[in-house]
Amino acid sequence: MGRTDGLIPFKPGESGNTKGRPKGIVSVGARVRAILEQGDQLPLAVKQTIETAVGEGKTALDAIIMVALLQALQGEVKWAKLLLEYGWGKPQAVGKLALVEDTADGSVVFTIKIDNG
């Protein structure tokens, strides 16, 4: 844990940064979007890398999507899930899976109950 001696705790309901974020400071998300949307303004080395990797006329965002696709095709489930969720949205829960073992013959039966509620 960090050093705590000499620190004054905030009063309830009082913020530690009452002035907020200084003007002119851009969020990381805004900076990422700005870089990915630059297209022709990217440094030449970056543009050439993108063109070599995914083809002429492609953007940095195209290159990132292709890398995610390659990772998904190599069995990386997190990348596959990311692509599917961004492409088609997160799936809604539509049912419940129950495992029932039939003791008469020892077989296992899966049943799916659809919940439209």
C-alpha cells in the first residue's frame, strides 16, 4: 500500500478534483479514434505497413480488424467473441440448458428451455 501519513481525507461529498479535467486535455478514447480515422495523414511507414499487411486503400482500423480475425481463426476465442459482438451485437439470453441423466440406459440428455419472458 502507498504512503498515507500527512494526507488529509476528503470530506463526504467533496471531490478531490473540484476543477475537473483541465481544458485541452483529450481523452485516450478520442485520441485513438482520431489516429484510426487519419487515413492519408498517417506516417508513411505506418501506411506502408498497413498496405503490406491488408492491402492498398485500407485503413488502420481495417488492419486491426484483420489482426483480430487472424487471431480468431487461430482459435483465440476472445478475439472471435469481440468480432462477433461488434459485428452483430451481444447475444441475448434466450434459454436455459439443463443436464438430465436417464438412469434407465445411462444416456445423457440435454434439454433447452426457451425463455421468451
